[in-house]
Amino acid sequence: HLGSRPVVRSLPSARAMACRMHHAHAFRAELPRGLACIFWKGRGFLIVALLLVPLTIDFSAVSGPALALHPVTSCVKGTAQDIPPSLSRRATLHFAVFSPIVTVTTAVRAEPAVIIESVGNTRRLRSGLVYEVLEPGTDATGPRNGPPRKASRVWVKYTGHVDGFDGPVFDSSVFRGRRKPTRQDYAELTVDVDSGYTEGLYQALKLMKVGEKGRFVQPPRLSYSEGKIAFDGDEDAPVKRVQPNTTLYYEVQLVNIIRP
């Protein structure tokens, strides 16, 4: 009794007792399976997290047209120009095996294309690059009509020469494109990001409208590794090796901007 009022306890009904016993039995039966599920799910999340942590490799010391890594995973399929030629066989195997989770750090300095002199169709930049418009591009305005900016994704046709615009070729979008499954004659690249191209090419592209054709003279400091070391030409090009401090001559066309 509590004071003058009796405490009455109500007993659960038989149906309620049966339900409780059923749920308790089901919980005990499903507990191991539930714990195992949580464990494996947690392990799965851990594996995914580890795979998402990028394995960063710095190829800044490896330069030249053969370092055109777009996409990185294409080297697993055996595309010859997608594997840096200066890597050792062991490093190349490691690169190919782990390429699906590799993030390649680039060494493009992304110097702004500042025009200091413009005479007719010729523009001279502060960096020393001289660009000449051969055929103007579109008159339309808007981000997809150019000029492209840093990180813009573009299609570009180009041919690189030594010893003048009529000199032997060391690199070309035609050489690279015909080794692709689509066999296109243009290269798809990200401005100021992909390290398989020279800084001089990027500076010229940032002056161009879509459809424009031009040519430019690139001083050595805008070349691979700032022109301080020799680099390999494209595997299909007549020029297999370009020496340090070499002035390069490019013919270029901005085909399209697929991502402004």
C-alpha cells in the first residue's frame, strides 16, 4: 500500500507475452547476422576510403610530348604515348598497374599571356612568345567561343617544328590522335593543367577564338622543363630528340571548347 491507496500491478495478457517472446527470439536470431553485416559494411567503407586516397606521383622531372596523360587510365590499355618514355621498366609497370588510382601532379607554371606589342596580326607577349593569326576564328562572344581560360577543356590541332616553320616535326596532334581508338586528328587537353604540352602552347591558346588558326615562335623558357634539359619527340615524329635551349615553332588551330 502507498498511503491509503493500494498499488495495483496489471499483468500482461497472454497475447502480449507471446509477442514479446517472439520479438526477443527474432532479435537473438538476427543479432549475429546484423553484427556481421555492420562489420562488412564498415570494412567496405574503409576499403573505399583507402582507394579514394590518391597515390600522387610527381612527373615534373619527366617531360616531352610522350607525357600526354589523358586519361591516365588509358596507359593500362597499352597506349604507347600515354606512358612517359623516361620511366624505367619497373616504374612503368608500377605506373600502369596503379594508374586507376593515380593522380598525376603537373608542372605547368601557367604564366599569364600578357601582350606587350601588337602589329597587324602579330602579337608579342611579355614571356617572349610571338603569335601570328593566320585565319581568324568566330566573331561570336561567350565562354564557349573563346579565348579559353585556365582549366578549360579544348580540342586543338597543332604541329611542332624545330629550325623554323618548315623544319622537321617533333610533335603533332595527328601523331597522337591516330594512336587513339577514335583516330581523331586533334588533341583534347585541359589548359594549364595537362603537363604533356608546353607552356607556350597554352599561352597561344589563351589568345585564340574557336576556329582560329595561327602559328607562334616559342622561346626555350616556355618549353618542357623551361628548356633546360633535352626531351623526347613523339614516337612517330621524324625528330626523336630535342636538345636543350631549342626555339620551337608551332602551327595551331583551336577546334572547340568543350568545357569553358
